[in-house]
Amino acid sequence: MKTSSGYWTAVIMVIIAAACYGIMSPVLKLSYNHGYTFQQITVHQVGIGTALLWILILIRPHSWSKLAFSFKHWGTLAFTGIFGLSMTTVLYNQTLEKLDASFSIVLLFQFMWITIFLESLWKRKWPTRWQWAAIVMAMAGTVMAAGLFHNKLTHIDWAGVGFGLAAAVSYSLFLFLTGRVAPDYDPVFKSAIMMSFGFMVIAALYGYKAFAGGSDQEWGLIGWGFALGLLGQVLPSVFFNAGIPRVGSGLASMLGAMELPFAVVSARLILGEPISVSGIAGIILILGGIVLAEYGARQKAADRST
């Protein structure tokens, strides 16, 4: 079976989006280490990310012809932006504030089986044997790469656990809906609408605690907001909106597992966290699960074409 270059471009886009989320986790942890609060970081991250998306639209006048208003599309994009993209940011930021990064990423990675479950419910079909095998490999690799076998589950902040699992659900909702909402819209435009509605809610919830006080602290906070907005809002939302409609939310959830290897490596480079042998083995398992999922998707497409 011959696969178009556009398909592989979409696969690379989804992987880049997942990689951005992986790099964002240690950067976010570092911002907390500099004394900034969850509310300050979240408002600046989402607000600056939203502004950057609209700037991208303004400097791309050829895309303005696609800025058609549709109550149905805009309403669904608003729902996806609020309960999918922005709530993932809110919930995961709180998780990282309360739990270790390794445990937080394990909780977030429950999005893999949740997304495939949503896809199966939508299509009224059980996951394929390839999906089941890929899920098992990727989840086993996630636990190994995060070093959960070496961590004692004592003195855990269970509120953080709840936030982490809720973040997994909202992330799954985002992946599931992104490929189905307004597929003809420009990806940057879709992302800007999602983020704008999400930012309105976040500003209403946390805006009164958003500012750091002194000018030096505020400029530092703007810098962190720019970095996190770029990594957590602009690049992932644009690449996901461009890639997921092409590859489907089921395979996108598997490709999203690339977030963990990038999180582990960037945590080593940024925070100095060690990478264990089990961590390397877990990353290899995750990559194997991605390859298996991709192979299964191609086999299924080949069977339909014959």
C-alpha cells in the first residue's frame, strides 16, 4: 500500500505537538521552582498563547478568506477549547504543582486508552488487536519510563491524583474532538478560536491572582508565559489541528505517547533528573507501541482497499 506524503506530514505534526507537551512539563516545573504560582503561570501561559495565535492570523492575510462564521462550528470549537485544551492546561498545571513530574505524566498518559475507548464508542466497535497490543506496550513503557516501580505510593497528594486523571480525560476529549470539528477551517484559526474561549474562562477563574507584583517579577512571569504558551498552546494546538484530521484520533493518541520520551530527556537536560535503565527500556516499549499502532492502521486501510 502506498501512503501519501501528506499522511506522513500529518504523522510528524502530531509527534511534534506531543514533543512540545513533553518539553513543556519540566519547563513548567522550573517556573514553579522560581516562585511563581499555578494561577500566575496558567493565566499568562494561556493568555500569551492566545495572543500569539491571533498574531499568526494577522500576518497570514491569505487565510482570512477562511474565517467564516458558523454557529455550529464555533460552538463546538468553543466547547473543545474550554473543556479540552484549556482545561487540560489548568488540571495538568495543578497536578505538577502537587505531584512529582514522573507520577504526573503517568496519570496524564491514561489519555491513551481513554481516547481509544471514546473512538470505539463513537464507531460502536471494539479496539482492534493491534490497538490492544499497542496500548499494553505503551502503558507498560509509560510506567517503566516514569520509574513508578521504584517509587513508593505513600504520602501522595490525592487531590493531585484527581487533577491528573481529570487532565487525562480532558486531553482525551481534545484529541477526540479535534479531528471532527470544522475540518475545513484553517488550523491556526481553529486553534485561535479554541484558545480564545478557553482563555475567557481561565481569566474569569484566576485573573484576580494573575499578577506577580513588582516589575521585575512581572517581566519574568511574562517570559515564562511566552515560553509555556508557545510550547503548551501555540505549537501543539496548531499541529494537532493540522495533523489529527488526517491520521484520526485513535492513532493520534498512540503517537501522543512520544510526549513521554521527550519529557524524560528534557527533564534530564533541564532539571538534571537521572534516566534509569528501566526508563530507557520503557521509552523503547513506547516507540514499539507506536510502530505497532501505525502498522495496524496501515493494515486496516489496506484490507479496506482490497
